[in-house]
Amino acid sequence: MKNRYIGKFASALLVGSLLSSSVAFAGNPDRVGQAGATELLINPWSRSSGWAHANAGGVRGLEATFLNVAGIAHTKKTEVGFANTSFLRGSGISINAFGLTQKVGEAGVLGLSIMSMDFGEIDVTTTSLPEGGVGTYKPQFINIGISYAKVFSNSIYGGFTVRIIDQSISNVGARGVAVDAGIQYVTGTNEDRDNVRFGISLKNVGTPMKFGGDGLSTRLTAPTGGYQLTIEQRTEGFEIPSLLNIGASYDFRPAENHRITAAANYTSNSFSYDQTSVGLEYAFNEMFMLRGGFMYEKNIFDDVNRLTANTGPCGGVTVEVPLGKSGKRFGIDYSIRFSNPFDNTHTFGAKLTL
């Protein structure tokens, strides 16, 4: 019975992946730049961003809520994390992320992830006061995800996320719902270690979004009759940036307490160029981790025709220490994503494992 459910889950994800992939290839490059809610493509977490998303196939724990939700099924008890990102430093944009994963029952894990973007205060302008001077407003971009993942067998892990998307200013906003789904397969070269990992995930499959609100209305006086009327402007709807991740990783253990993980990931985007990521992570006793990666997409080396501020290289470091002999651990993370222009993207994070 269990194998039958595993087969159904894997088949459904594979069919969805093929459909998403066909849409993605059909949309490249003609649909580049046509999606909205592109904050869904920004990784707010430090560990996985430090090696350019290359570990989508083997990501584990809290940060899997972004890359491949199946990875949260590896949570042993509880993980709590927070991260702050200075996005494209110099742009004045910061990102805060909070996440929690909690094991429920023998094989299930629940997850909560919240990402909020801060653009600072912006002057209110009008046609009569184009320079401002009548106050400020703060845009709000926030995504809230509820995740569930399960261990289906010793090798197969699967999960899904339902994500609420909200974009708003004081009098205009747009809201939508997206779904992520993922599956991981873990195996090994011998019985003592599971060092080969494969993963596939669909992200941001959801409803079209559309802006609305009082800010799109204008009060006028009728040319005849002198009475007041309100004219509401209709906005065009937009799709969210769905994508497909296919990744794999392999652990090398050259000596006791030393690990080197090589990872690669291919991302098929519906509304932007496809991306290929490669990365390496070195770990000593799982307490000190150093990682680096590179994300390639079309024209990445061309400063004139490149469609992203990111130039490809990424790097990061983690220091994680045990808290006594109970298995609890506390870690501090940092990552950098190089960009041009702006002064790169920097992320600091902390995670508590209970």
C-alpha cells in the first residue's frame, strides 16, 4: 500500500514537472520579464544561497522550504531559523526571513516560512506635487508558506508548500496563492552512508495576480450635471514565475570528520532564462562549513545584455556548535552573491536545532 502511494506521488510530480518544463521552454526567451511577484525567486536563506542553489537535490532541514520542500522531512525534531539579507547593497532593500520546522508523528514534518521585503520609506507624489512633500509610504511584500513533508521510505522523501503572496502599498495591492511540491531520493555507495542524493521540485505554481484598490480610482466632476463620479482603472493580470528544479549531489569523505559535497542543479524558468548551478561545500566535523558556487544563465558574462544584476559567483561560511550532549546545535551563517552594479548581496543567518 505504501509503495502504491509513493508511486502516485512521484507520478503526479513527474507529470507536473514535464508540463512545467514544456511551458518553460515554450516561454524562453520570448516571455522573459513578463511575470510578476519575482520576489519568489529570491532566496532569503544564507546556506543554500552561498552555493548558488546547487544543492536543491540534497538540501535538508529548514532551508529546504525555499529550494525543495521535500528536504524538510529530514528534520529530526525542531529547527528554528532567522536570516537578514542586504539585497543588492546600495539599493536600500533588505529582506527578513523566519522559519520553523517541527516533526509530527513518526514520519511527518510541518514547516512555516515567512519572507518580508523592506524598501524603506518612499515619498508620496501627485500630479500637482511631483516632488513630494505630503508624506511617505512603505511598500509591503510578504510571503507566508505552510509546508508539510513526509518520509515515505528509507530513500524517498516528499512534500508540498502552500504559499500566500501579498504585495501592497497604502491604497493598492495584489494577492495570490502558489504551491510548491518536491521529492528527494537518497541512496549510497555502501550500507553505511547515504551519500548520493537526487531531487526534483516544482515551485510557484499558482493563481494569476492582479492589482486593485482605491489608488486606482479617480474622482471627477461630470461635464454635465455637476455631480461627482468615480472612475476605476482596470489593471492587467500577471502570472507568477513558476519554475522546475532538477538537482543532484554527492558526498566525498576523504578522511574522518571531513566531508566534501559536490552538487549541481538545473532550473527551468517559465519567465526568465534557464539556469545551471554548480557548487562545492567543505565541512569539518559538521561544525565548520565553507561553500562556493556559480550560477550560469544566458549572457551572464555580457555586461550589456545580461538580464540579471547577479554575475554568477557565490560563497558562504557556517559555524555550528553543539549545545551540550543533548544533540541541540546552534549555527551562524553568512553568504555573498556577487552582482554588478550594486555592492553584492549579503545574507546573515542563525539556526537553532533542538
